[in-house]
Amino acid sequence: MPSATRQKLVEAATRRFYRDGFRNVGIDQILSDVGISKTAFYKHFECKEDLMLAALDDQDQWVQNIFRQMVREKGGESGSGQLRALFDVVERIIGSTDFQGCIFVNVAMEFRLPHEPAHIAAARNKRALEDIVCEIATHAGAADPRALAQELCLIMEGAYITRHVTGSPETIAVARRIAEQVINEHLGPSEEKAENGAAKVLNRRHRS
């Protein structure tokens, strides 16, 4: 369990890094936000990069949790419903008043070399989200869950970047239309009936 001071540092750093950029922010700015000394800082982190990676890890956990939670809340038990609910999460993220792009895309652009720790953290987040979508695609009965997950994740990434660059309020509607076509191509327009039929079979087996 992280200490309260450590968590305050992580949260303050996340806000600063996201708003001003990772390379542009100095330790002194974060310490001023939190109201602690450098001596106190070094009790929790060895350097700025250490704090930066902790902030990325914290965001990674938040993003994964919010995706899992919201797809269940918005999509219900249906796998196809949960796939469509992915874009409810995207809408929530890009609709935020302080949205300035995906923090993982941002950091990967600042630290471009694939072997840099921050770039590795960004790639790890993208793989984790693809795995989540792949799980849902499997639940939905997709013949090739990985391919469906890759295509939907690409649409989500496009939505983040398009909204960030253009500010267009139509971004999420466009993303939903494309995603609907992709989902139907992989599952077919009668996937709801197929899922319902499979659920009935399972229920009969449980009762027998």
C-alpha cells in the first residue's frame, strides 16, 4: 500500500505530465504542487524518471479498471454489447474537459525509442487493453478474437488522436459507426440471437 505522500506525488506528477508534457516538467514544479521538500521526495523516488514510470503505472491501472467496469455496466452480460460499450468508455475519456490526448500516446511521442522505459510502459498499456478487448471478443463468439480486438483498438486510438488534434465533437459518432461495421463483419448481424441461444443452452444444462 503506497504512502499518502507517495500517492500525492504520483497524482500531482500525472496532472503536470499530462498537461505540460513529460520532458517539460521539472521535479521542483511537482514538489511545489505537493508542498514537500526534495529530501522528502527522495524517500519515495530515486529520480524524476522513477516518478514518471510510477505515474504511468498508476494511469495504466486506472484505464484498465475503468474499461473493465464500464463495459460491464454499459454492455451488460452480452459480449457484443460489451464490445459496443468500449466506445462509451472512449466517449467518457475524450469528452472530459481536460482531455489532451492519450497520455500513453503522448509519452511514446516524447520518448520515441522502443527501448526507453517510458515507451515500454506505453506499449505495455496498449497490449493490456488489446488483451481486455480480446477477452470480450472471445466472450462474444468472434471467430478471430485477436483480429477483432486489434481492429477495435485501432479505431479507439484513432478517436483519441482525432479528437485531440481537431477537437471535433463528431469524433465519437464516426468511431462508433466504423466499430459497428467491424463488429458486424466479425460477428454477423444476428450475433445477439446467437448469444441468446447459447445462453439458453447453458441455462438448460445447468438446470438438468
